[in-house]
Amino acid sequence: GEICAFKIHGQEMPFEAIVLNKTSGEGRLRAKGPIDCELQKEYTFIIQAYDCGSGPGGTNWKKSHKAVVHIQVKDVNEFSPAFKESVYKASVTEGKIYDSILQVEATDEDCSPQYSQICNYEIVTTDVPFAIDRNGNIRNTEKLSYDKQHQYEIMVTAFDCGQKHATEDVLVRVSVKPVCKPGWQDWNKRIEYRPGSGSIPLFPSIHLETCDGPVSSIHTTIELQTNYIGKGCDRETYSEKSLQKLCGASSGAIDLLPSPSTTTNWTAGLLMDSNDMIFKFDGKQGAKIPDGIVPKNLTDQFTITLWMKHGPSPGLRAEKETILCNSDKTEMNRHHYALYVHNCRLVLLLRKDFDQADTFRPAEFHWKLDQICDKEWHYYVVNVEFPVVTLYMDGTTYEPYLVTNDWPIHPSHIAMQLTVGACWQGGEVTKPRFAQYFHGSLASLTIRPGKIESQKVISCLQACKEGLDINSLESLGQGIKYHFNPSQSVLVMEGDDIENINQALQKVSYINSRQFPTAGVRRLKVSSKVQCFGEDVCISIPDIDAYVMVFQANEPRITITGMDHFARPAAQFESERGVILLPDIRIVSRVTKMEHSADLREHDRANKQPVVKEMLHNLDFCDVLVIGAELDPEQECLELDHRELQGKHLDATNSTAGYSIYGVDSTFSYEQVLRQLRYRNWGTSATSDRKFKVKCSELNGRYTSNEFNLEVNILHSSNSNFMDHVNHMIVQPQFLQSVQHPEGSVSAVHSSVVPSVATVVIIICVSVLVLVVTLAVFRLRAARQHGSTGHEGTKENEMDWDDSALTITVNPMEKYEKPHQAEEESEEEDIDDEEEDTTSAESDDSEEEEEEEEEEEVIVQKGDKQNTTRQEQLEWD
């Protein structure tokens, strides 16, 4: 009648049932240990009750029917939400509002819907233009700007429905991309160029962004704009004559627009550009070429070359604008030949004289070219091989058209006038005047009678020193076509692969081969056209506007040194060869460079000394000018053997004002020629001294040397035998060897003169009469028999010498000598005994003389072995 047990049927249920009251049958179901909802949310099992009627083996008890027990485990909010990713990333394009940029997601390990579901998300970071909804979708609340901020970082948390928040917030990175604009990326607006750098790439990391457009081909033009520099690009600013010699042009070109000078004064009144020998014509000026500059008859072959910059003609009805015109000087206005511009045409008028032929002949040759009116510099060469006339413009050939036939001009004895910039109207007007003025700029206008110029020389004459270049042409790739214009200022490239075009453009570089380029800005323009597959409207690529900044080159300092004072007997000046004027002249060009290494500290950099380097470069003229009265052609001249100029790019001109050597050549070539220049004077009685100055220039006067002054003394004597005797003993300059010496070594000269030399000094006084000279000869002969050994030691101590009036010769066999002493002492020694009593008056001059000696060169001669024998034999050298 009692209940003794409850039994649970099932596999290892974590529950047990115990009997509380056997009589009433009350029992309790309880868990054996902790129950975890996350492991199992519910349990179902069968339970039965047993009575107490069992036997010893539990065989006889009775059991109740089966009852089903269903248990649900109630959840506790023990877990926090956790995000699935450690970092979330997204990209947005600027200027757009997004519904959802990205979605974040968190989970909760609790088992009940209440605690396992995420009810809310929240942005923890303050002041950001983003919001998040309950599902974790993040959106932007305002339009984002790439320029304002490239990237945003925001922290986000999550809440479950029990309001428990995540233990760790999650990082969300939102990158802002600029609106994709097709165009060139990664290039610099300013490119720096230092002279002597060779070729430098302009855009080393450039690439094209097409915004995934379907591109089929790309056409790119790179243009270097240098039209405002000199004659259109950085050409050498040498004179046209020098350039023609450098380019190997045939000789005989006549420069019609030379720089103004005493010999070429017809350009003095014209407007000039400061640097490049450019003449500007404003429609009010013309220049008359003097008679005799250009031969009257040009023959059937001649060449006209010029640089011209010209814009559209002013006024409604365009007038002829004369570049070059040969017309009647008086009575009539006939034009014999002319080169002029008319309505953007270049016209050559060429009328033959009647005596050559009386048939119809071509008289006008026209070329219509856009370049004549484009306000840019162009190089024009007109080659005339009558009746064939050819124009080269910037190296390209153009044939004339509209050839007008005309009768030859009737012969007359009227003189002709050649003009530049306008045409001379000599007749049919009350007062002769200029007409048909030119508007524009001209430079290097030359005419060469009797010869025409070759294509090679024309290309050289218009060659540009700066331009675009391509590094390693062979690596451009197969699909790239490219083309340069003649002056290499425009490069066109075409290809169908974007990557190939990128690589090709990265190899485009700037080069300037001038040693001293014009400093300043060179503008660069890159324009591109893109074709797309099967689309009418295609991508538009903006132009690149950049510039190359060319720095100022380190300027050279040209220094001329040499012997600046010497004297010779009059007989040498009167000889057929004369006297070499500059036997040891030296021309050196030095440049100062600041050399800094990259890792120097600032204070080290400030203390670092500039480095002075010798540099090799060309000169373009050296003038040896007479100071004072000009040379008298009746009795004196400067001479140079013209064979000395052979094999060099040099010419020379001679006048009573001096000698001018010109042409582009090295300092060494100029030294060689100057050392052969001789001065002759066959009327020495009227001249006692001459002064000259030497000055050299580079780049047409842009860099000039110091003025080197030279004084030449002519030694006179009324006794010709005496002078012959002196001449015989003069030390000729070619036996002296000039050496450079360090400062301070000159002061040793006094002590280096050994007692074996008979050192005698005279003061030439105005009061010394012919009688004294005769006495001197008598005393001289007595002295020679007497021998020099007895009185040399005492004379060394007694005598100082004064070289203020005469310079002195020292024995050339000694180690140290003075160049101007070496020529005159022999003369003075002839009168040694006579003037001994004057030495006391000369001691005051010795200090002055020492200062002069310090500035002079020291002459070294190796001949010590001979000193001992010559000391006994010779009184003079």
C-alpha cells in the first residue's frame, strides 16, 4: 500500500526522483547537477512509480503506468554580444549619399531568443558623418570629400535584447575615393634642370587613369615651348660668321646685320635685343649698307640666310615689308633685287641687267607659308642657282610658285643702294627716303655671293641646343610610334596599350647641351586624345601644363696673364721680323662651384669653401688694342703670319687701333696665335715706348676677361757700334723658360744673385752729353782687359739698382731671373765703372724696386754646371 521508488527511463538523464512520503506517494524530481540551457534547452523522459511489494531480488513489486515528463531550461543572460569580424573595411566615392555603405554583424551565445538576439547597434565615435540602423547597416549622413579627409575610422558596439552590450567594440574603416577623373597621374608641375646635367626625365612616374574606359588607342603630343628665348630656343649666341665657320659653311658670307662697332656702324641706329644680336624693326627704321660691303654683281649663284620673327601685317591693305633691297641710289626707283614679305608670302625679286640677256626671265619667286605670320622665330635660307631658286625654312625645302617673267633692266650708270629693313626710294620724290618698312625682328642676315649652301650646313646653322629627348629608344616597345619635329621641341607618340604609353612617356626627357644656357622657365604642354571601342563620345584627358626651371650656370672668370713689361733695342723693332709682343701669354678660364655633399650638417655647410675649377671652353674674340695714339702706318704695324690661323676656326683683322682675332675656338688656339703676334717699328727715333691692352670674350661678349696691359720700351743710343755690341749680348726670350711660382718666392731673388755677376745700374740723366758716351766706350774697353774678379765682391755690397727708368738683365745661367731684367743689363754693364759714384743716390729707390719685383714672373734656367767656368771668363751675358 506504499510507494517505495520512482524510476526514470532514458539514457543518463541528469535528473533524479526521490520519494518524500511513501504513504501519500508524494515525490520530487530534481537535477543531479547544474543544467546549462546553452547545452540543452529541454528534456523529455518517462517516469514510473513502484510499490513496496518486492521480494528479496526485487522481483515482485508492482509499477505504475508510464508518465511523460517534459522539462524546459530557463535561460540566464550570461553572454555578451561579439562581432563576427575584427575589422570592417569599405570604400566610398566622394560626393554621394549611400543607403548602406556596409553591414556589421554581432552574435550572442545565449540560448533564449530574448538574450541571444541583437536588438541594437550603436556608433561609439562622436562627430562622424555616419549613422547605423538596428540591422547593423552603416550609411553616411552627408557627402564626403576626398580633399577634406581620405579615410574615417569609427568604433561600433552591439546590444542584445537584455541590453547587455558587447565587451569589445569593432573598428570600421571607410576610405573616401576621389571621383574618378580620366587624366595623367603622378607628375610634377616644376622640373629643375642644372646646366651640365645632360638628359633628365620629365615625368619619371607618370601614368594615365582612364576610369576603366574601353580605350582602343592613345595619341599624345609633348611640346616644349621656347619661342620667347633668343631665336626660338637656346641656341649658342655666337655671331653668324663664327657659327658658319663652326658648321663648315663655305667662306665669303657677308654679315648685313653685325653688332655695331667702329668698322660696322650702319646698325648703330637700329633697335637691338639686349642679348642675342636680334634687331627689332618697328616700321620706322632702315639701314643703308655702305658701298663696297657687298659686290655689285651677285652672279647667278648666291645665298641669303636670316632668322625672322614676323606677325600679320598691320593695316587693312598690307604693304610690302622689305627685308633686303638693292635699288637705284638716285634718279630712279628701280629695284634690282629684293627679299620682302607681302601678305604672309616671302618674295624674292631678282631682275637681271639687260646686257646679260634680252629675253623674258623669271623675276619674282613666291612662297606662301603660315610660319611667316605666326610671330615665331624661323630660319630661312634662299639658295639661288639662277633660274632655280630654293627656300629652306627650318631645314625643310620649299619650291617657289607664281614665277613672274619680266624683261631685264636697261643698263644705266646710276649707283645702287643696298638697304635692310626698308627700301631706298632715290628718285621720283622731292627728297630721297626709305619706304616699304619691315615690321618684326631679324637676326643673322647674311648674303654669300658666288656660292650656295648645302643641306647639311643649313641643318647645322639652325640646330637647337635644347630640346626633348627619349632615353633608351630600343625599350619603347613594339606598339609605340613616335615622331620629332626638326628642332626636337615637339614629340608625338601613339600606341594602343595604356601601359606601353605610360612607360614611353616616363622615358621622355629634357636636354640642354649649352655650357652656359639661358636661365629661366621653359613651358611644357602635354595634350592627349583617346579613342574608345565603338563609342562616339570618348574619354576626355586634360592637358598637362608644367615647366622646366633652368638654373643659372656657374659663370667663368677668364684671366689673361704674362710678361707685362719689357724693353728691346731699337734695332730689333726695325728688323724684318720685329719683336714678339706676347711670348708667354696665358689665358685661363676658371669657374667657382659650391660643392656640398647631401649629409653635411648646416653649420658644416656654411663653413665649406667654394671649389675653384679650371674649365675648358671656347673664346670668340681677342683684341690687342693700342693704348694712346693709334699706330702710324708710315712707320709701325702689328703683324701676324696668316699660316698660324690654318687648321683653326679663327680669322683676324688688322687696323691702326690694334689687332683683332675672332672665331669660336679653344683658349689654347688663341694662346698659340697671340704668341706669334709681332710689333714692328721702322721709325723708332720718334717712339720711346708703346702700351697695349689685351681683352678676350666668350659668348659674344657675355663673359669677358680682365684687361691685360703691356708696356714696351724701345732702347735708343746715338752710338750704333755700342748698340750692336749690346744686341749681340741680349738674352733672347726664346731661351727663357717661364714657370709658375708660388707666392712669396719672388723675394728670394735678391739673395739668389751670386757675386760672379757684375751687377751695374745706371741712371740715364738728361744732362749726359755725347762726350760722356764716348768716355763710356773708352772705360768699357779698359774694364774688359782688367778682369772682373777683383771688384765683384765690393760692388755687391756697394750697389743697389734702380729699374724705374730701365729694366735689368741677370745672368740666364742662374736659377732665378727677371724677364725684363734679362734684356737690358748687358747694355748697362758697358758703362759700369763710369757710374759707380751714382749709387749712393739710388738707395732710396731700392724699396720701391723690391715691390715691383714681387709682381713679376721668375725665370728658371738649368745651367749651374757652366757657372764656375763662365764666372772667370765673362763680365756680361
